[in-house]
Amino acid sequence: MAENIYITETTIEGADDGPLADRTVAVKDNISTEGVRTTCGSAMLDDYVPPYDATVVDRLQTAGATITGKTNMDEFGMGTTTETSAFGPTDNPAAPGYVPGGSSGGSAAAVAAGEADLALGTDTGGSVRCPAAFCDVVGIKPTYGLVSRYGLIAYANSLEQVGPLAPTVEAAAELLEVIAGPDERDGTTRDAHEHGSDYEYAAAADGDVEGLDIGVPTELLDGADERVVEQFWAAIEELEAQGASHHEVSLPSLEHAVEAYYVIAMSEASSNLARFDGVRYGTSGGYDGNWNESFAKAREEGFGEEVKRRILLGTYALSAGYHDKYYKKAQDARAWIQEDFDDALSEADILASPTMPITPFELGESLDDPMKMYLADANTTPVNLANLPAISVPVGDDDGLPVGLQLVGPAFGEKRLIRAGSALA
Amino acid sequence: MSDFAVDPEEVEHIAELARVELSDEERERFAGQFGEILSAFEALDEVPETDSDPDLTNVMRPDEVRESLDQSEALRNADETEDGQFKGPRVS
């Protein structure tokens, strides 16, 4: 396979019957699969074999799905291109020579190349939606708490969710239906029934946008490439031709989303990744002597550069004297962003923007410039900070480079997003 | 964007706190990049203080004995074990 989609190819059979009995599903390699190695795209976990299944994997098997393998990803989910993987980059099947987006790049590429019918990714700051947009497929980032994170190897717990990737909105909704719902093993899950919804997601894919009021945050268009913006407005016109209407809205807090996201995500990562010391799992390097020094050597060997960068910056943001300046201010920004979304969604049914402000980078283009990569997350990170659901739907291309439309809804408003998205794909 | 200089010694201090050894080359490169990234983070100064009222509740369950991984499964991924326990680096 030329694209380097999988880190581990395997076949895990599901139950004989069930809603996904005739479907194949590729699973991102940070989701635990019992007896099948799970690397997080890191040399640190090169030979880690989980002794248990993630809840979402249990649910896939109960639903009858056949798992085709564990997909390539940015190391520990830290990247926007899938190039920080210790297992090499993945090529974009929809735009060869360009990155598939990240961090769930292998999962999006598996769907785009037809290697699997469906795929699971995880989205901490856009890691399902970005690769969906870049690979010309559909991706859903669920409301925080809709899908269990049990068995997901943590990067930034307060932000991340497992989400589906698929060729169509309806197929993504079918997969969401299987994985959503409370789990006693994840205390942050919540029951959609108690929040004004049910789980009939696939049935909501009826494409009915009659009377739908779409808010367009001007801040999410300002920094976008001109030709991405053109495709975006063409998609809005298509929705309007089917009975929707739009108005512009302003969410001034979004100007600070990227900084707030990176401070919070890096801080949580610096704590979460402390467990990788090479003793219980991971690469130990076999060093003796001072414990701290041997751990530091094992971590130098096992982690790639982007992971080290984020662990160090997170450690810095939480260190004495800087906590109030960075971490506390980032939490203020998070609360402000949540308020702005609440206000905007009280005067619109959904919000729309380009998923990514740019078209895919060429392979290798952004690797040496971390800021350039971070700024590409401007439109996706606000949604994670606000705990809201969002969907990315393909809306055409710019000279062969795919463009995605992002729709954002109120908490547990997945059905509304699926209904609107299915009018386009 | 303000100039925010980070020197390699400061990077080394953070790396020690984070228990990550760095090569000289990484230390130099990170110093330059951290200056640029932390300068961007400076923009958070403009964020107004916001009352956040997160709807967090403790989720409790009864503390009952139930099935769990057996010892050999729990130890399976460790490089070194001894007498059913994880074995850390030898302290000199």
C-alpha cells in the first residue's frame, strides 16, 4: 500500500449480526485493541500490546464490524499533518503528494482510499475534522462526553473525543450511533437523552435544511485563503438554494482560541505523558543509575521532537511563576469562548466556517515550522474548547485540493449537524 | 508580536523538570522556537477575566471488588519484572 495508511494491518472479526455486520472499520492507533499492538504513532510504544479493549472497540465488535487495522497518526495525536508519526508520513489518497491532515490522517486516508468503509479517529483540537477536510471525506467531532474515552490513550483529557470518519454523512452517523452513549468506565460520559436528544443519528440524515438559520462567524473567515473562502460561500449558497438562510455573527474571543488551546493541551499532555518512563510499558533503554536521569534518557529516545516540544512547553506553562500568566489565562479564554458560542447559537441554529483555513500542505512543507502548523488549527480548536459537536463535510476542491465545510451546533445537537451536513454529502 | 527570548539554559531547566534529556542541537533549536511560540501565547494577556462556572460533579461508584486484569496481563508490557512486580532502573 503506497500511502502508508496503517501502522498495523490485522483482521479483528466482530459479531455475526449487528448494524455494522457487513462493514469494515479502520481504527486510529491510539485506541486500545486487546492483543493488537497500539503505538500512538510513537517509538515509545513500538511494542505495546494492550491487555484490554477500548469501549468503542467493544461496541464496534458487538455491532458486527470487522476491524481492518490500526491507522497511522501524528505521534500521540500531536500534529496537523500525520508527519510527526514515528512510522513515517501518510500520503493523501485524494491529493497525492500532499499531507492527509492530522492527527487522524491514516483513518481519513483509509476511508478516502477505500481501504475501509469507515474509520474511527480522535479529535482533540481538530484531529478528525482536519483530515476529513484534507482527504475529501466526512468527519464528526462529538459533543464532549457523548462517546467513551475508556481505552483511548490520553493526550488532553478535557478536550478529546473519539469520532467517526466516512464517505457520507449518513455513514458517519451510523458509526456514531454505534459508539455513542454513556459508559460506567468513563465518568465524563453523559446520556444524550438527558440533554434533549436521542441516538437516532442515521435517521437524521434526511438533508432537510428548510428554514435552517446559519450563523457565519466572521473571525473564522478573516484568516482563510481566498479560494477556500470561495468554496465556503459556494456551499452556503447551495444550502440556501435548499431553503436555509445565513447571517454573519461575531465571536471576538475566537481570536485567542489557538493560544488557549495550545496552552491547555500542552499542559494536560505534560501531565498525561509523565507515565511513559519505560518501567510499566514503553522503551526503557535499559539505563541504570539515578532514576530521574534514566527516565530522562528513556524519554529522549522514545519521544519524537513535536512530543518533546509540547511536553516542555506544557511543563513551562504549569511551572511556578508562569501558571497564572499562561494556564489560568487560557482557562479564562476557554470560558469566554464558551460564552461567545452560547450567544451565537442562541441566534442561529448552527454556525458554519471553512474547516481548515488552508488547503493541504505539501508533504514536508510545515515540519520545520511549528507555529505554521499550530495556526492551521484556528477554526477547529474553538469547538473543543467549548465542548461542542461539529462536522466537516467535503464541499469541492481548489485545483484538486479538497476543501471542507465545518458546521458547529449546540451541545448534544449532533442530529441538527447531520441533517444539515447531509444536504451536501 | 513582542520579542520573547528563551535561552538554551532555560530550555535545559524545563527539560529537567519534565524528565526529558535533550541533545545540544535540540536545546538550541527549541530555544528559538519557544521564543516565537511563547510570544504568541503573550496575546492571552488581552483576555478579560471570565467567570467560569463549569457544571462539574463528582461521579462516584461503590467501592466493590470486581474482575480486573490479572497480574501477568498487567505486567506483560514491562521490560523488566521481578516476583510479580515492575522493576525500575537499578539505583547506583
